[in-house]
Amino acid sequence: MENNKVTLIDGTFNVAEAKDILLNMFTMKINFHSQKNVSHIERFGTPDDNSKAKVEFLKAEMAKLETIIAEATDKNVSLKVTSAIHIDYINDPA
């Protein structure tokens, strides 16, 4: 199994910038899984349980992020944000 890594975010941001970047990323992922669920319902007549679970997980993580952003705002600090994407090749279809 080969491991590939790409850097998505690596920088220091003021609170407004960090909030904008991170909340937009979470919103995009939530929208992706919500649309995937709707498509599954239209095609098969049933919800996509995996997509529904991902949406709930991402919403909970976004709530944590909003707490971190609020604390950073109160403390008047900048935020160092790093994020890497690790990609592995697997033989199982998605």
C-alpha cells in the first residue's frame, strides 16, 4: 500500500481568516454528503446511512471548531492551522 501526502493548509491566520477557511471546508463536506444522501434516496428509495452519519459527525466537529474560534476571539490571538491529506491506494471499491 502506497502512502501519498499533500499539504492542504499550513499557515498562521487571524481569527476571521481561519474561521472563513475552516467553516467553508466543513460546509463543503457537509453539502457533499447531504447531496450524496439525496441522490441515494432518489435512486434507491432509502437514505444513505453512511452519508447521514458523516453529516452528523461533521456537524459535531464544526461545533467544536466554532468553540475554538470563539475562544480565540476572546483571547485576541492568531491561529496556526495545519492540515494534510493522506491518500492510500486500496483495492476495495468505494
